[in-house]
Amino acid sequence: MLGKLFGGDTIKAVGNVIDELHTSEEEKQQLKLRFEEIQANLKSKQMDINLADAQSTAGGLSGFMQRSWRPLIGMSAAIAIFWEFVLSKFILFICGLFQYEVLNVPELDMGTLMPLVMSLLGMGALRTFEKTKGVTK
């Protein structure tokens, strides 16, 4: 969160303000160096937070949710797609085959679900691309 507040654009904007001030070149360089140190410190703190989250050994439901929310979203999307395109059609077919009258089988709002699925697939493809190019481990 601090990285967003004090991210690259903010530091660049402050650097531009420093350039516009009527100070000596030495003072400008010292201020720019100090802002770069602040930016590096913020990035380091965010990496520490990310590492602590990744190494968390929290137990119970909260620990499970912390470690598993991405797979749970993916599994929920897969189950919803399976229901909408396979299982509900199969149930209607079997009921029609045995002449069993079915009221309404619930339909899911695929207009809301598909953007989520596409973004998940896109992020997975991006991660795979990064790994093949050696950008990340």
C-alpha cells in the first residue's frame, strides 16, 4: 500500500519539483539521492511484507484461506463453467429421456463469470511466459 502511495510516479514527481527549485546542483543531487533511498526502502519493506505472507504458518480457516484463495477462486470458476455448459445440460437430457418434468434448472450469469475466468487464464499465461523467458523463478 505504501508502494502505491510513494511509488515510482510520486518519486518522479517529487524529483521534478526538486529540479524546478532554485538550488545548487549539489543540493539537487543530494535530494534526488535521498528520495531514491526512500523509494528503495519502501520497496524493501513491501518485499518483507510479501515474504512474511508467503511464509505464514497460520492455522485453521484463516490460514487455509490465506494460502488457498487463488486456487479456490479458480476451482469455483471451473465448477460454475462445468455446471453451466455440461452438468445442467446433461441433467436436462436425462430428465427428458425418462420423461421426467423438471422445473427450472438454475442458470449462472456467465457475463459476470467469464471476465474473471479470462483474467485468471491470462495471468496464468503471463506467469508461464515469464518463467520461459527467465524473468522469474
